[in-house]
Amino acid sequence: MSRQFYGHLLLVFMLTASCSHEAEEQVGQTDATPRIACMSPALTAMLVELGLEGRLVGRSSFCETPSGDIPVIGDLLDVHWESLVRVRPTHVLVQGKPGHVSPEVLHVAGDRGWELLAYPLVDASDIKEAMQRLPIDLELGGGDAEYALQRAAEFSVRVDNGMSSPVDAAAGQKVLLLTPGEQMLGWGRATYLSEVMEKLGAVNSLQFNGWRQLGAEEIVRSDVDCIILASSGPVEIPSELLGHMKSMESQPRIAVLVHPGLLLPSTQLPELIEAMRATLSSSNEGASP
């Protein structure tokens, strides 16, 4: 038999042997109040926005909450199994498509009766839908449900309103959207930042969907009016990029978009829309190589 099989078997045995008293307690639990373990910083931010921080019993080490005493239970890449079982969740929240959740997480959730909720947060529509679905999927009742649904509706209105009026200066501009790093990360179509940019009137020059690292040759071949460097922190224009731009026929301008929530597809989307609007409005005045 495979090593992976024995690993799964050992995991199940460890959880069953070390936490049997928690299992018995959870099976007999009749309280309808959700106990939420969240493995995604973006989803945790949504829960806080929806007024559900008090329902959180576990979080990832990357999650930020007003209260710092919520136990850390890991994330999909490094699950702290004993800690997760110990907090006795009724619902476990993960970021991604349901079909991409690891077999271990699916098996343990099914074995212990946890409701596993997975939300892909790729574009703006995904973010809005997650906010709207959470109060329903968590089977909230009474005042919790009413408040959360109202907050979700207000969020959707803010997002829709923010993207409803294009930026005149951005109309038809071909933009290369990059996040600086050891290698430039390109924001393709069907990503939340690209969707925001296109709703505001600009055209994403990258034809692929999702995110991909771009080499120097791809950047040089780009026929664009503007390069936007998008980051969650201060940006210094890389000297390598300036060198590449001298070889580009279009001689694009450079604009910088900095927002602390830029890499977190969550509740700061309305503010990110306004930051993109300001960047596109001033991109005609951006630096040239």
C-alpha cells in the first residue's frame, strides 16, 4: 500500500485517539449557534464585517481580527489538526473551489460532521457572492442573520456604485498590470483587480486568466499605454523594469497603485476601487522611462 494511504490512516487514528472526548461532546451538541473555524484571512475579514467575529473559534495565523485571542488552527497548507478538533467547529471555511480542497480536510470534516464551506475569491463577483452567501450558508438566525444580510447588501451596493462610472482619462487605455517582486506578477483577466480596472474603462493587455509571472521578454513585447505597479506596500520602480521599458516601442508611462488591502480579495474592495480610479485618473501624468 502507498505511503499516502498510511499517512491518511495515521491522521485519522491520531485525531480519533487524542480527541475522542471532544468527538463525543460534539456529536451530542444541539446548540444551533455556528462555531466557525476559518482558514482564510479574506473570509475572516468578511466574517468580522458581517458582525460574526463572536462566532469565530479558530483562525489561520494570517487572519487579523479585533480580538487576538482566537486560537490558530492553521490553513489549507498547514492544518493544525489537534487545535482544529479542540475548538469543536460546526463550520470550517476555506478559500478556493470546492473541488480543490485536500482529501485530508474533506475526510476529517465528513468524519466529524463539520460543514465545509469553500469560496473561490478570484474576481469581484466572487467576493460579492461570498459576502451574500455567508449568512445563508452559516444558517444564521434572528438578529445575526438580519444584520449580516444587511451588511452584505450594503457592501454589494458600494461595489456596484464604485464600478458604475468609468474614468474618462482611462477610456481605451491599454494597461499592463503588474505586482513587483523577485519576478513581476501579471494580473490577467478574470481577477478582481483586472475586473475593477476594466469596469473603469481601461483595457487589460494580458490575455490570459488569473495570475502569472512575467519574464522580461513578455514585458518588452507588450504594446501598452501604461504600466501600473500594484502593491500592498511602498513601491520603488525596479531598475530592471526601467531598462526593459527603453526597449518597448510604445514607451508606456508608469503609474503606482498602493493599497493595504490590494492582495486580500475581501471587504476593502470598495476602497480599492477608489484607489484604482485615482490611479487611472492620474496615469496620463505617470513617469516615463
